[in-house]
Amino acid sequence: MQKLLFSGRINLKMIRYFLVVSEELHFGKAAERLHISQPPLSLQIKELEDALGFPLFIRDSRNVVLTLAGEMMQAEMKEVFENIENSLSRVSYIARHEQSHLNIGIIGSALWHQLLEKFNNFNTLNPNTTWSLHEFPPSKQYEALLNKKLDIGFWRCADLEQNPALVYQRVEKQRVAVAVSHESELAESEILSLKDLSGQNLIFLTFTNSGYSKNIYNSCLSAGCKPRTIYQFDEPQTQLAFVNSNLGIALVPESMQEIPWPNIKFIPLKENLSADLFAVYHPGAMTQALEQLLELF
């Protein structure tokens, strides 16, 4: 068979036509299924039989049946075509991911720790994969993941209830710290409780964008903390700019202290409030590039 294929006397088109006729056992129906007329189909089958040197069908005016050799040919060629399809799928997969692209969603506060270092490592290990960062609030990342516009998102643990359609993988374990100005009356403290923050101006990320921030605010109320004023901003840098100017204090992930602000002190919080960072992705959208990124965490 290999010599016949390489000689050009038999080709995959002939074998495909044979398989359709062997399934229909009717040349007219097979021709309709192949969207060709019957004479060219009959000619292809005859050329195949001539090349093989034996008949594949027994034909009479009413019936078409497979010979014993035809039955074996049908079974063998079905397996050959399945193997070809599987091989082409594997090759196509490699081609798609040989030079692939990842769309990554992030929150601003996630960048001030190990995340960018992980992305840099990913670049080194996967030079043919490009990626784009999209700074979105968790609610927008959530929708983009479900709509397959993002491949992966990064946000804090308390943002949004977990959706069983998505996978949540913890990538950083962090606690909440208190950011205060060096001019604040609280700046001399070595540790603070939520109740110690009563009467202060508290600066939060916008509650509608950050369920994590809203949860911290609710924890403050539950602990008996009664803030004087509440400010809400979209960006963590704006939070810290207000703290730096002694316009209030903020409860932030402890990794935020890696930002060099000249007039801010970060004080541990007595209560163990989580600021864990999670990678969130849709399992049905897993690619080789995404799998390689997740392996770094």
C-alpha cells in the first residue's frame, strides 16, 4: 500500500470515496453525499480496484455489497483516516500555540509584589508567546473571562463570589496592613486593631469595583470602628497619595509597602484580614501558554 500511495496510483481522495460507498452501499446515495455525479465516483472506485488488483465490491443491478477484502479495507482505512485526523489536530494545536498570545487581567495593587517577576520569568521561558495586561476591576475581569475576552485574571480573594464555572488558584498569600502618614497620631503604633481606627478618615477602593474593599469596610464596622469620613477611589495609588498627604489612612495589602512613599508608614493589623491574590481562569479555555504561566505559581 505504501508503494501504491507513493506511486500516485492510489490517493486519499480515492480512499475517501471508497469509505463513503462502503457506508452507503449505494453509488447514487454516495455520490449525493460527496456532492459529485455518479460516473466520476464509479470511475474512482474502478481505478482503486485496478490499482489494488482485486475487487472491493460485488455489484449487480440491485445491490452493492462489500467483498471480504472490501470489509477489511473499510476497517483498516477508517482507522487510517482517524489517525490522520488526530495527527492533523495535534499539528494544528502546536502551530496555534507555537506563537500564541495571552490576554491577562490584573488589579493595580497586584503589580507591587511578585507578579511582574513571574511575568518576566514567563517571557524568558516562552519567548514565542506574547501577552497583554489589562488593568480592570474584578467585576469587569469576571465578565471578560466568561466571555472569553481574557485568558486569565488576577484579583483578591474576597472579590465576587466564586463561580463554579471558573477555577480560582491562590498565587499569593498576603495580609492587610494599615497605611498611615508619618504625621498621623497613629504613626507611633507598632500594631493596630480595627477599633483603633475609629474617628479616622478611611480611604477605600470604590466599593462597586472592589468587593475586597467593601469586605474590609464591613469588617471595620463589625469590629466597632466608626470612621469619621470615608473616601473611595478607583486606583490604589490614589489611596496612598491621600495617605501620604495625611488626609486619611488606608487598609491595604501588605505588599503595597514595596512602593517607596516618602511619608507613609505601614503598620501590621492585629486582625488577620486576608489580602490573598488569586489567578482566575476558565478551564474550557486552557491553552499550552496559559498552562505554562500557571506552572510558575
